[in-house]
Amino acid sequence: MPLLPFLVYSTLGTLLWVGLLTYAGYILGSNYPLIERFIDPIFEAGVAGVDYQPNLVDFQT
């Protein structure tokens, strides 16, 4: 892909993605007490998964 269309598409995609995440953060942040019971189990599972991940790979030096 030529450089100019790549830069245009990347810029537009980045702006769209950042805008959507910012808007979602604003909406979800102001309603956090309402959705806390749904978010906390997902967060805890993610933390547990990241915590367990180093045990899956055996590095030998």
C-alpha cells in the first residue's frame, strides 16, 4: 500500500478508535456504580490470567 493512503487510513482509524474509547470511558465512568458488579469479575479474571501467565512458559537459563 502506498504511504499516503496508509497514513490517511491509519489517522482516521486512530481518531475514530480514540474517540469511541474516550466516549465509552466518559459514559461508563459516570455510571460505574451501576455496572461495577459486571466489570469487577472480568477485571479479576484478567488479573488472575496475567498472574498465571508466567507459569505457562518455562524459561531455562
